[in-house]
Amino acid sequence: MRAPRAIVLVLDSVGVGELPDAAAYGDVGSNTLGNVARAVGGLSMPNLGAMGLGNITAIVGVAAEPRPRASWGRNREASAGKDTTTGHWEMMGMRLERPFPTYPDGFPPSVMEAWERETGLGWLGNRPASGTVIIQDLGDEHVATGRPIVYTSADSVFQVAAHEDVIPVERLYELCSIARSRVCVGEHAVGRIIARPFIGPVDGVYQRTHRRRDFALAPPEPTVLDRLSDVGIKSYGIGKIGEIFAWRGICESPHSENNMHGFDNLVARVRDESDNGFVFANLVDFDMIWGHRNDVEGYARGLEAVDARIPELLEVMIEGDLLIVTADHGCDPTTESTDHSREYTPLIAYVKGVESGVDLGTRVTFADIGETVLDFYGLAGTCGRGTSFLEEVRAA
């Protein structure tokens, strides 16, 4: 049997209340988890509820548990920003003093001229937009002209959408790789270049496929993943983790078609006894499918679906395994905004075999998660950017 392993499960965008500086980001009143529960008349999440989820913020349907089986708290983001890359990097020990660049008016001429020069292609769009909307607006023109659709959002992203029959997926990935290395550079080095393939029309509507791919900046400093790799401990990603870290320190990161497929991959990896490597999983549907589309009902049902599978994950864990459940930012679908929200993130920490928990309070940085992972593998203090809570959880 393998030795115990650490597991971090990121429920992408499941924030638990506005940060003190939320007003600077236009996010006053955001509380993704609490507001979703209130809007649908209550959530059924008995498994994470028993682990202390209702102790973190008020959640209709998920009461505070007087004796949770896990430890609980919330994380405050120390970095500037509220995007996927910033949140995940901070979890693994990075802190960004300045947010990645964003483009509320579209990309400047210098960027689009570089795009045309380096790819030999024109473009359509070049504006902030919902990805599902802009392919309806410009899909016909794209199919007729072959010009890819370029767009952004409130996040630091350069997104390229193309019909799979017009620009094959592998060619789209190649174009995005060019954008990463030769177009969005220097002052315009956005957090992520995202390939957005689509098909259709299906029943008159263009539809995005699950062959999205992210091309992130490489972290400018060593992360927890690098520290683990340096001593021969493998890190296994699930979903877009590999792409977020530009594949540095990650040995694999199978694509997730949806949350349930991602959870299947998570359970399979935790069950695997070949080694005790770190497992780092992201379930993206909360953000990509429901949060950005203000689909409150979908968000609620997604939360309940993941909660229903928590016992399956706990079953395949062995005694001594560490599970941390958290998020990378908020994306409150009950607000007018369709963008990420500047929020605290939840913290549930459980060591199998320790069936009680303590209040971990408000952590001052997401990096406490990464430091706890290092501590778990006997590498405490090698990153130095957070404070481990491992002994508090083990002693509960």
C-alpha cells in the first residue's frame, strides 16, 4: 500500500463572501456560495456540511455544524487580482503585487498588428464579450471569411475562437501558442491565452466544445510544485491545472469534459497506489458554465452534484491522506456582473482518521495551502510564503 498523499480540490469560483477591498473591484455584496443558496431557496450539501462548510459563511440549507468532522476556515487573497492564474499561483506560494493586464476596450493596435504579422491571419471582434454570445454574433462571418474571433473579458485573457471545420483544433492551438510567445508579451503579457473551438450551427446555434486549451504564463519564481519536483515527489493535475502552471512541476493533468468527468479522474488518481504524489484538481464548470453565464440554478445543482460524490473520494483515501477543499476566486451568478468577484475562498481540511475539526480562522494568504502541502511531505519552510495549518488539523 502507498504512503499517505496530499490532495487539493479547487471548486473553481466558489467564493464565500466579499473581501475588504471588494469595492475597488466592483464586487461589493458578492458571496457566491451564500447568494446562490439564498436565491434557490436552499442547498442540499450534507457531506461538505458535515465537514464544516456551513461554519464558513451563512448558507441556506447548510447549517453550521457544532462538531464538524473536518477543520474549516476561509482564505484571504493577498495578491492583486481575482483571476484563475493569480488564485492558483498564490495557493502554490506565489504572490502578485500587480494584477495581470486587462483590456476593457479591446486590445490596442500594437497587439492586433503583431497578431496579424505573426499568424498571417486577420481577426474578428477584438472586444470584451461572453464567449457563447460572440460566436453567435460573429460565427457566420468567421465561417465565411476564415478569420478567427479574438476577444477578451474582465479577466486577463486573450481568447481565440474558431470553428473546428474552419480552423482545425491543432492549428488553433498552434495559433494560441504563437500568441503566447510572440504577441502577448512584455507589457501585454496576459495571464492566459485561451483556445476556444466551437462547432455548429446545431439547431441554429454555434456550440463551444470541450477541447478548450489554456496557454498560461510560466510562474516567474519557483512554486510548491517545483519544490516537490526537486525532491522527486510527483504532482498530478486534474483538469486545467497543468495549463495554469505552464506544465512546470506537473507530470500529468488529464482534461476534464465536465465536473463529473473531472471527479472521476480525481477518484481514479487518489485510488492509484503507484506512489503518494500530490494531487491537485480543478472543477471548472462552476466558473465556466454557470458563473460567467449567471446561471444560478445550474450553479446550485452543480454544487449539490459535487457534494454527493464527496463520500466516494473519502472512501478511496487511505488513513493519513490530507484533503483540502477550496476555491481560487468568486464568480457570483446572482449579481449583474458576469465576471469573477473578489471574495474569500472556503477552506475545508481533513486528515483521514481524524474525525473532528477545529476553526482555522481567516488565513491571510492562499499560500497557507501550499505551505501545508509542503509540510505534509516534510518540506516545511522551503517555500516560506505561507503558514502551515497541518498540525492544527492533525491534532483536532
